[in-house]
Amino acid sequence: MSRGTVYLIGAGPGDIGLISYKGMQRLRQADVVLYDRLVNPLLLEEVKEGAELIYVGKLPNRHILRQEAIHDELVRQADHHQTVVRLKGGDPSVFGRVGEEAAFLDRYQVPFEIIPGITSGIAVPAYANVPVTHRTKGTSFAVATGHSQKENSLELDWSGLAKIDTVAFYMGVKNLPRIVENFIQHGRPESESVLCIQWGTTSKQKVVKATLATIVEEVKSHGIGNPAITLVGKVAELYKGKSWFEDQPLFGHYPLVLAEGASSLVSDLRQAGAEAFAPKVALQHDENCVTFYSSDDVEVFIEQLREEAVDIRTISLDLVAVTASAQNALKHYGLLAASLERKTEDESILSNLDEKWTTATNVILGRLQEEQSITDIILSSSQQLPHLFRIVEQYPELREVPIYSDQEEVVKTLCTLGFLGVRVSGQTPSVLGQWLHARQGKVMNDASYSLRRSWQPSPNW
């Protein structure tokens, strides 16, 4: 087998919609993905089933893999796979060490491509309503590292930086006192506006606005830490509080969605500003059988057939639908609908099914819990209770998270079991509860309208 190609891809600063179209294409084609700490884990949902996921993230003073080991791993993976993706937060060419990785691959004659991403220094301020250039407040812009390998040192051309209207410092919280001191020493006024933005473009975005004289204390009092962008310049005056991003109805929510056919609800939640995630059960299959747990599973299966140019009529596998939604989705594609009905009633098959999360779901759940990101759980029906129990068994802290359901019996069951069950209604005090209630009504109205529109009375009536 010839050597594969390594794609060095920028994932953007956090919002999963900020990855490029080309970057997303290569991510979906990847046989193996080596990803960083600052990559939004939800992007890993996009990898195809069976792709290998390798975490190569680094924390201050604690490296999972050192940079030299990452170089070796990229070459090793290219020897075994055709499409290798190195997924980095932001833009890999901006403080992402992509030059070192590209040079190493070139030395060992490994084909590679660099696919740029949107860099944090531009996108993060934009998500706070602040452009990095402005006709009346700043016509020059620079980026600088706020992090140094040397303790208590930040070796930059301070004289040159002080002459630039707007400067974005990456990962500069620890060295913020030195940034402020050097800027003031080189002529910037103490009254100049400064923004420090943590977790920019994500549901955890937090913005502190101050001046060069007060920013250090403000950042400390608000508990701001890395990852963060510090923006120095008059353009910072444009931040007036909530930005367009922070003003979305579900900003700040990171709900876990447990529902059949959850993709539509997840899409709507994300449109409203939430970073929603629906765990996925791996398709169980052996030599003669594939098992589907939801309509989403069927769509993934069909998409894989399309990508591999497999004629659906040549499928000789037994297809088993565990739920009604999966059964209906398979019927929609004309796949063995009659035998599926018999299969789903076969208790001997169902009793042997061992549901497992997909590899990506396991990784995402682990990261979300590690970062304490999950704010809510949405439970569609009692059929999803086993999934809830499995998640809570693995992550007991989620027992304290509110669980929303529109079914009164489900809420009663949750409360009996010691969970914080919340009934979805118009009177729900939470914004998420009200939004879910409004969405439920909209879906029902849209369905009713579609039914009325599709029904045309016969001319003979």
C-alpha cells in the first residue's frame, strides 16, 4: 500500500461551524484523526464509523505526547492509512507549530496538505461584537503569543507592537501583568481599553472589559483563565455588554439529548445558540446482520453506502430495527420492511444485543464531563432511561443536572429515582424549558399544516 496523505487542518477557535468546507470534507474521509485539546470535541461526531481517534493534546507542564512524538506518530499513521488528519484548534499556521510538522513530513517524503482555519485572534473578538480593524479606531492589527517557554519571560518586540493599533495576545492570562507593564512602558495610555475573552465562540464564552490599568485585577476577580484572547486597542471600546453571540436564546446551554431521531432537535438547539450533543449507539453488526437503534443510524448507513458507491440492491445482510423510527426509516429506503417487522419481534435477537456507544461518543462524553460542560439533559421518553442510567453510572456528577421531559410520567419516574426531573411547559422557569415547549408546539403546528396542505378533496366530493 502506498503512503497515505496527512492533512494538517485548522478546526477554528471553538464553534464547530467555523471549520472550512474542505477541512470538514477531509475530516469525514479520515481513517485516523490526531486531535488537540482546543478542538471542539463535537467535531469528532463527523468522523466515519471505524475511524481511529488519537488524543495528542498538551496542557501546561503536562504533555500527553511531546511534539517530537507527534511527528513520529504522523509518519507511522501515514504508513498504515490513506487519509490521516491532524486536527488543530484555530489556524495551524498561527502558533500551531504546523511548520515543524510539515517540515518533518517533507523530510520523510510523506504527502501532506495544510488546510487553514479561522484564527482565534480574529474570530473570538468578532463573537464579542468587536472587529479587529475599524475605520476610526484601528487600521493596523497584529497577533502575538502571550505564552513563553521561559519562566517569567515574554520576549517580544514591545516597541514595534506598541505602535500597532490593535494587538491580540494568544494564551496570555499568566503573563498579563508583563503585557500590561511593557505596553505602558512603551507609550500606550493606562486608560486604553482591553478585552480578555475566555473560551471564545463557545457556549462558555466569557468577556471581561477593562483598561490597561485595571485589566489584571478584573481578570483575577472574574476567574478568567486560558484558553483566552487578550485584545488591546481602541476597538475594544466597541464591546457594550452582550454580543450577538451571547444574546442567542440558549447561549450558555450545553444539553445532552437522549431521544430517538435526535438530529433534528440537536440542529434546532444549535440554531438557538446551544451546543447540543446526542450520544450515538454504535451499529452492531456481524457477518450477516446490522442492527439499527434509530432513524439517524439508518441515515449514517445509507450515507456510507453512497460514499462507497455500493448499490443498495446488492445488500445481502439482515437488517434489524430495534425502534419504530429505525424501522420506518429503513422502509423509506425500501429495505426489507416485511422481514424487519418479524425481526424486531424476535426476542432471541433483541436479548443478545449489547448496546455500545460509538468511539466518538465515548471520547466526547469524557471530554464534556472532564470540562464540566454539560448543563442540561433532554429525555424524550422512558425508552431512553437505560441510556441515561448508563451515562450517570459512568459520570455520577450528572445526577445534579436538570433533566427535561414533556412526559409527566417520565418526570415522576426521574424524581422518584432521585434525579432533578423538570416538566417541559410554558410555565417552566428555565429558558431551555420554555424553548422546548415552544419548539414542540411549532413542530406540531408545522406537521398539521403539512397534512392539511397535502390533503386535497376529491372533485367528486
